[in-house]
Amino acid sequence: MKQTERASIMRIVSDMLKADAIIDTREIEFLDSIKSKYSIKKEDEILGASYSLSEAISVLVNSSEALKQELLNDLINASLSDDYCAREEALLLISTRMCLSSTEQSATIISMNTSNIFIVPTQILYVESEFDNDINWEINESYREIKTEMRLAGFDFVYIPKIANHYRSITSSELLRITEFLYPKASPERVQTVTKQLQNLSTSEFCRDQLSGKLGVKEFSNIAPSLMIKIGDSIVNDKRMANFLIVELDKNVLKTVRNIVDSFAQYYHTININNLKQEKGRFIYTGFYKQIFDLFMLRKGIKSSVVVDIYRNEIRFPEADAKIEKLHRREKALYTLFLLESASGGINFVKPETPRQFAKYKKRMEAVQTKYKLIYKKFGGEPENAPDISVSEIRLPMIALIKKQLKSLEGVLFHVDDYMIQRNMFGNYCVSIHPSLCCCCGLDSKDINTLSDSIEWQKISAL
């Protein structure tokens, strides 16, 4: 047996014994028998403690069928070693069984750092990175039955479109007032942005922008239609990690739900039923409703648009409630130029070697400088005083200063490097964010449009 397998077994078994937060002497005796059976040494225990539950499961998925079956039998014995199977133990048991058994529904475990947000353990969340028409139709058709099945098992089914409907049932003015009350430190602009996002929220956007973008769990950027069930927490390298069972769905959603509920009921019978209801005129601020608000208000790693605001002489990131500070108009104009040109591949400043190519290069640089002068003027500068950005000794320090200011927003902007001016694989300087995030605004700071939709800015780009 490989050390990685022994370490993974130790991680899963130790999580099982810690699941109910009570360590019985009989469980310690059982642990000793497991260590002896699988020849687990001290170094295996130490390595196992550094694994997340997700990593441990990933290792054992590739183990022999005999080892997996033996481990599943041992986990059943572990859960009953103190004559009682707690809810957390039951969840971990069925999760491990679904992931390691080839006859079960396609399933995996994801472990994530949730130190910035508390996720209620009784929730089952529907997730998808791209809208699946068939699965969503099935959920809507059987929504009442799905919700009832889960509720009787002690779970609360969370379906993002229903959450968005709830927020839309509240008038925009009332939702703004409630949000301002709950988050008094948030700016009015940020409050308005978040409330609008919540009212138009979709499952795919939530997975890509919040779970993947903000919490940094890359699996959610490309996840099939699935149910996400919290199965407990682990301590990994002194950090608390939340573990989630991800069960992939086929068209018969209700059947999958019943299979999960029936498997859970084999080991645990709930006595608690969640009676939380959505009603018109009531604003729910508990469970997932609170979590989703907290997550949207969390400043860490927000994917934001970039707004060029020549009327207030600033470049800001409205969704992140931030802006670039301490830049002169020359840097603001340069950054705007790259935002404008990135959609067409960026700008190449490398001088060619042949005279014929140099003539074309010189003409191209003159066009780039003309664009820069026009943008420089928009930020209040005199065109004739605009720096010559074709000169690397002038251009590169300006880019370095922009990078320094953007670097200060690390943790505020999701993948802050994408917002920086960098050379791509073709040698072109550009900003990597999608053109749809490159915006401008008019006299009214709320009148925001993409640069590609602005006739004024596209005339400059076409020069």
C-alpha cells in the first residue's frame, strides 16, 4: 500500500471519529485497530493531517476495489463504535461511499476554506456553471416534492432562482433600505450594485463569480448540474476547511434526491424539520439568505468592471467599491488606452529590424500616440504636453506605477493580475480582463456603458 493511501485513510477515519465532537474511549481503541490493520505509522498520520478530505478521497478513488470496499466496511464500524451514529458521521459515511463505490451516482467531494463565510450545515444547494435547460425544468416541475423530501430528512433545499424571486418580490427601494441597515459601512454605490445583482442572480453566475471567483474554489468555474451538500469540517494545516459532497444530476432529479435521503436514513433519523418559509412582505435574513448577502458584501476577490470616469477624473471598480489612487493623468490615460486597445489584441512596441517594417511601425506608433493624446486631454491634460509612450524609458515606469497601485487592491479584486498591463505571448501589452468589463460613464456616475458600446471612445480606437 502506498503512503498516500495510508495517509488518506487516516484523514477519513480521523474525520469520522471527530465528526460528532465527542471522542469515546471505544473510538480510540477502534482507531488503534485501524492503524494496525493498514500499517499506518506516525509519518502517515502527519501527512494525512495535511490532506484535505477532498485530496484524501481523490487518492483512494484510484485504489483497488478490494481496498475501497474494506475501508467502507471499516467506516461503518467506526460510525457505530460508540453505539451511536451522529448526523455528521452519517453524512461523511454516505459521502465516502458514493465517491468510492462504482455503482453509486457520480459524486465527488470538494473542500474549501470558508473562514470568510459560515455555511449552514443543513443546506443542499443546486449548482451549475452553465444553465442546463432540462435539469432546471425538472427542478421547477418537481420543486415542491424535492423540497418536501429534503425537509423531512432535515435539509433545506436552496435553489438560487427562487432566492432571486424572493428578492424581486421586495421593492427596490425597500431592499436598498434593508441592505443599508444591515451593512452600514457599505457605500451607497456598492449597496445599489449588490441589491441589483441579487435580484437578477442566476445559479451559474453565483457559481462562477462567488464560489469560484470570490472563494477561489476553481471547481465551480466548470461544474456540471449537481447537488452540493455540506458534510462537515476538517482542520488542515491549522485551517478550518468545509467539506461538501457534490452529486451530479441526471434528468430524474427527484429520484436522485430520494436516493440520497434514503441512504442518509439508513444511518440517521432526523427529528428537526426546517419550517422557514418565503412570504411576501417578509425579508429573510438567516440561513442561506444571510450567507448570500454576506458573500456578496465580502470585499475579498470581487470580479469587478473597470470604469473610466473622465468627469470625476478617476478610474474605479464599482462592484468592489474601490478605485486606483495616487495616479497622475498621464498614468490614467495610459491605463485607459490599454483598456481600449486590449479588445483588439493590445499594443506591440517592439521596433522591427528592416527599414520597410520600421516605416509601418513608425506610422502605427504615431496613431497610438494620437490616441493617447486625446485620452490625456480627456483627463484634463494639454495634448502637446503628453508623454511620448513609444519611448520605453518613459512608458515602463508609468506601467510600473499603475501595477503598484493595482497591487494594493489584491484581495479586493479577483485575480488582480488580470487587471494589470502585461505583455502577452505575442509580445503585445494589454489588460487581460474581458472587454465587457471595460467601461466608461457619462455625466451621471451611474450611467455606465462598455467602451465598445461608446461611439466617442470607439472613434478614438479606430484612429
